[in-house]
Amino acid sequence: MGYVTRIVIIGGGPGGYEAALVAAQLGAEVTVVDCDGLGGASVLTDCVPSKTLIATAEVMTTFDSSYEELGIIVADDTPPDKQAARVVGVDLGKVNARVKRLALAQSDDITTNVTRAGGRVVRGRASVSPQQAPDGSRTVHVTGAAEEELVADAVLLATGGSPRELPDAQPDGERILNWKQVYDLDELPEELIVVGSGVTGAEFAGAYQALGSRVTLVSSRDRVLPGEDPDAAAVLEDVFRRRGMNVMSRSRAQSAKRVGDRVEVTLDDGRVITGSHCLMAVGAVPNTRGIGLEEAGVRLTDSGHIWTDKVSRTSAPGIYAAGDCTGVFALASVAAMQGRIAMYHFLGETVAPLRLKTVSANVFTDPEIATVGYQQSDVDEGRIDARVMKLPLLRNPRAKMQGVRDGFVKLVCRPGTGIVVGGVVVAPRASELIHPISIAVDNNLTVEQIAKAFTVYPSLSGSIAEVARQLQASKPGGDD
């Protein structure tokens, strides 16, 4: 029998299970050590659950706008003079039961795929030995229902992250919640305070507003989604306010405490706001402590994330890392790519380094915000010489038919060649509309090529071709 490469993967999230599939397909002996279930936080407590909840919220938003925008009347006992009022409700207990059921089913599917490919799954927690053996291998110690020593020629760290907590705002799982605990609620929060206006905070604030909660969004910055395109963030904040959300900008929360069946949130300027529930969405911390990383020579950044290069290597020989524990991009797609790259690299396959400027991302609010490549801030701050063009969806015939009032398509291209280097879409299902722009960025396509490609009429994607035509027409030295 020939030599078989032994791979141990610590963590079963997207970075871990995608790496396991690749390594098994390439003939390695693969063991995945995970303490919660394959899929990790992405499948069990974060991405899959939140987007399942948001799917229900999207339907509620459609119902709420159906009368005013589309003339639809939901048959019930609502008096004629109150037809524009909310006429549907939501059973949050049933919604959350579906959320958990789908998450567990997805986790089971992933486990089946990994084991069918030849991988082994071990339930437990793992730590890495500080030294390599003479043959370059390392020992991974597993604790759990049974202790086990695993010998690995390469180790992949895919340990993910956990909700960041403020010292004076500790979640109790009942009234003060983090983003892992919201799916245990049986009743819709009457008044929800969301602390944090990043992606997680904005998504949950918008979802619960649509489900029927009165939402207050506490943002320490001057706008929601401070890391996103400013035009996109402005559209979303306007939508939030128009739908009745109380958006508190430049307001930093210091503490949250229960007072009976209420929650009091104290801001740093002394103001106190109250609600029935509070969701803390103040970021995440990497799960990198207590597993022997620094002793093994794995370099950690000041934030506790694992330093990696563009092929997922850490500073320790034979140890790779992928996913949220690296702090590269907190996206399941990036984690999966990092894990695959790590295995291709270690097992000697041809591999292209991670290219972050081709990564597409989406904020699952209503409307959605999708981005890829260079952004407006890169142009404004001189990181790239490029031209930017924005086209509001109000000019799109399909948007008018669907009652879509908010959103736009924005393209970023190089001034001389017209090569597309970035884009933003703010629209319903922007996560689907960003794909042609992602293909353009990844393949160095020009605005002329996009402009000449056929689009369906009428369609929202027609705005992508239209904004490309505008960039083409306004090309310096070209025909106006």
C-alpha cells in the first residue's frame, strides 16, 4: 500500500467541509474534528438561519406594500377604511422551528457528503501539538465523548468566530440576545432594540421590522452599514426610516440590562432607551484561544485572528487556516475558497492565490445590497483611477411594473480601457443580479462588451447593460 497523506481539519464550517471534500477527492485521509455539527455557525446559527428568517420577512414586506403599490386586497374582515393597514401577521415560533429544521437538515446533508467522499467526522474539541515530529507531522489532541490522538501531515484551522459581547451587556438568551439566540424566541418581540448597524444588525433590524416588531437601530456611526457603498447605505437608511424604524445615528451603547420584562439600553451620552428585547450585533471574535496555536508557532494578529498568506498558509509549517478565524472576509464563500486553496496547495495541485477583488458579497436587507471588486471609496480615496456611473432603478421598466422604487446599479471601470473593475447593485434579489458584474470583473470584460450583450426586456438586469452603455458613451475622447 502506498503512502497516504493525512489531513486533520479543525472546524466543520464552510472552510472546513469544503477542504475535506477536496482533500478526500485527491486521495488524502481526512478527519474533520467539530464540536457542533458540520456546517458550523454559517449553517447552524448564522447565514442559513438568518436568511431563512429573512425569506419570511420578504413575504411580509410584499404583503405590506401590495395594496399601495400593486392594488392587491387580502380578503379578511379588515374594514374598508383600514385596508392599507397590516392585515397579516407572523407566528414566530413556527418560523423559528422551520429555521432550525432547515439548518439541521443542511448540516446532515453536508455530513453525508463528507463521509460519502471518504472523510471521517469526529465530534469533539481539538488542540494542536507545539512541535512537529521528525517527519514533519503534527499531533492533534481531541477531547470530547472520547479522547483521541490524531497524526496529521497537514492541519487546517477552520474554527470560525463567536458573537462579540460587551462587558455591561451580557446576553441572557431571553430578553438580551446575540445572533445565535434569536431562533429560540417563540413570540415576536414587541419592541426590539438592535445594537450595531453593520451587516448583521441591519439584516436583523430590517427583518424584524418587516415581521411586525417596532425596531430601534442603535448605530455608533453616522450612518447604517458604514463599511458599504455610501449611496447604497443611504438608500437603505431612507427605506428603514420610511417604514417606521427608529434609526439612532452616532449613538454608542454602553450597557444593556433587564428591568422586569423590559430591557434598558444606556448610551454613552447618558440617554436611556427601553424595549421588550435587545439584540446585540456588535461583531464577532475569532475562536483561536486555548487550542495551542501560539505555542505551535501560529502567528495571531492583534485582534486574535490567524495570519495567512494568499494560499491559506499560516506562519507554522504544515498548518493552514480558512474562514472567519483568519479575519480576511467574513463570508462563507471566501471561507470555502480558502479551504479549497489550502488543500490544493498542500497536496500539490495547481492553485491560484485568493483574489479578494473578485469576491462578491451581499447584504440581505430589503432592498438587498450586492457588491464586487473596487468600490466608490477606492476611487474617492485614490486607490484606483476609475470612472463610476450610477443608474437609479426608477428608470427601469421592470422595476416600475413590480412597484420597486428604491435602488440602483453602479459600475466602476478603468478610464482608458473601459475594463469593469467593480460594481454595486441595490435591488430586490441583488444577490442574483451581481453575478454578471462578478463575471465581468473576474474576466476583465469591458463596458462595451457588457453593453452589447443581449438582455431580456423588460428586466432588472437591463439596467446593468444600460449603465454600461452610459459609461461607454461618456468615455473621454469618445462619441458623446
